[in-house]
Amino acid sequence: MTMNVRIVQLGRGVYKYAAEEGASIADGLAAAGISVEHMDVRVRGRPAKVEDILRDGDLVTVIPLIKGG
């Protein structure tokens, strides 16, 4: 079964990903060419780990971490 997932990288764009069942967030980010180094990853607005499995209709948001002092 193919699932439809949207990936939003703030400041970069929105990507549509046709994920196969069992695909992880890391799989979707790799397909979109997004590195998660120094990024906060959220799914449906909640913190997520890249090894979490995607579900149909998920919205993955990738937010750059801001350093300050």
C-alpha cells in the first residue's frame, strides 16, 4: 500500500512523498534530499525520531535549530 506523506522543510519548501508501508521518517527525508543534522523533526506537530514509521497522511516538519547566546 502506498501512503501519501507531506514533508515541510521550513525556509526550503514542501515535498510530497509516496511512502511504502513500513517506511520511516528517515526514508522520507532521504527521498526529499533533506539532512536532519541540526534539525528538529516533528510529525503532526509532535516531536519525532527519524526511525519512527510513517502513516498515511502524515505531515513531517523539519525545523532548523537556532543557536543563540
